[in-house]
Amino acid sequence: MKFRKQFERTVETLFFVSALASILSVIFITLFILIEGLPLFFHSATDYPPPTFFEFFFGTEWFPTDTPPKYGIMPFIVGSLFVTAGALVLAVPIGIAVGVFIAEIARGRAQKILRSATEILAGIPSVVYGFFGVMMIGFFLQNFDDPIVNYNAFSASVILAVMTLPTIINITEVSIRSVPREFADGSFAIGSTHWQTIIRVLIPAARSGIITGVILGMGRAIGETMAVLMVAGNQPTIPTEGFRSRVRTLTMAVVNDMGYAADDHRVALFTTAIVLFAFILILNLVTQIITRRSSIKVQ
């Protein structure tokens, strides 16, 4: 009995230390990027004045090696939101449909195959998705009569849609399965068909979880680097030609320049990372708010 209590205390201590380590990691990462990035607005390593807050966030030119240097990340913000929105337009309906199909319609071997395929999609490295986008999607686009370059926002959106599908599918399936079975039984009892029960009962009841999956998928899309770097075109301009435009996202900007950046240029990249971190933080907060405040309602 005494050994059992000691063992339980040891396990509790290990869990507490693990949780504390996670919290401290987030705090240290936050402090690190703030300390490295915020000085951009207060002092400069060159003879030129540091950029203002407005110039940095709303500037449309990114030429950190010019004289004077220009640090405008608006093209990166617009590019990130643009390809993420395109990815969600493609991934959300497909992901929700597949999640509902696995949870309520598929049975036996079909259900196992779909789950296995979803797990495989989640485990494929980003660079493989990037190669697929370059070789397959680019080849398809180049066969149009009106040529569309294969490195563009459309290719990036398609790749990001495929990469976010596992998140949306898995959370949608879990959310549908977590709805009390009495809801479906009651719907069947009043004469509703299976399809009507899914559309009017199960999906509305699980909508908080489904929305959470969509938001987490959006976070995955915004934070993706390698695959987007390979197919988006890496051009720091506002996408004025829609999905034909070559774009550069926030993550691409950091990865593309970090290898040779120095002085204010390096600090500007950390400031860009702060913006990206803020986007992810906002998405996580929205997810928590939805999870806590949403209650199951049947329409």
C-alpha cells in the first residue's frame, strides 16, 4: 500500500514537471522572439532611421539590402491569408464530408481504409507534398491553352488543402462520434431518414468541434513552410492576379532570408516571426473560446 502511494506521487510529480516544462517552453519562446524582434522599431544598426510600425506592417516593399532598406511585410501577410483561404475553400467541404462519411456511413473495410489513408496523409513529409505540387500540379497547369505558371498561389492552396485534410477529417469524425446517440435515435423515432439526421441533427450538434478542426487546419496552413516554399513562387508582391500570382508567405520570408540576414535585416525577420506567432496565438484563443462557450444545440 505504501509503495503504491509513493508510485502515485512519483507519477503525479512527473506529470506536473511535464506540464510545467510545456508552459515554460512557451514562455521562453515568446520572450525570445519578442526580445529579438521588437528592437526593430526603436534603433537601427545602420545610419538610416528604423522603420515605423505603420511602414513595417503596411508597407508593400521588402528590400532589406537596398539603401535605404525597406521592410514592408504586407505582401507576406496578404500572401499567407490568400493561400490559406484558398486551401480552406477546398479542404473544408471535403474534410467535413469525409469525416461524416467515416463516422456515420462507412462500415467495415471501407472505414478502415479511409482512416488508414487519412493517417498516411498526416504522416507524409512536407517536402514530399512540395515535390508533388511541382511535378504534378505544375504539369497539369502548363497544359492549359492559356499558360499558367506552376509556381503560384493556386498550387500552394491545393497543396495546403491536402495537408490540412487529415486535421479536419479526424476532428470532424471525433466530434460526430461524441454526439450522444440519443440524438440520432430520437431523430429516427420521429421518422427522419439517415441523411436528414446527419444534416439536421448530428452536424449541428457537433459544430463546435467541427469549427475547431477548421481553425486548427487553418493554423496548420498558415504555419506551413517547406511545401509552400517549393510551389508558391516566392515573390514578395501583392497577389494582384488572383491565384495566378506568385506569392511569398510569412514563413517563406523567414526561411528564405534567414541564411544570409544580418543586423536590421535579421531583426526584421524576428519581427515577422512575431506576427506569425500572433496569428497562431489568435487562432488558438479562438479555438479555446469556441470549445468552452459552444453548447450542443439541435436545430
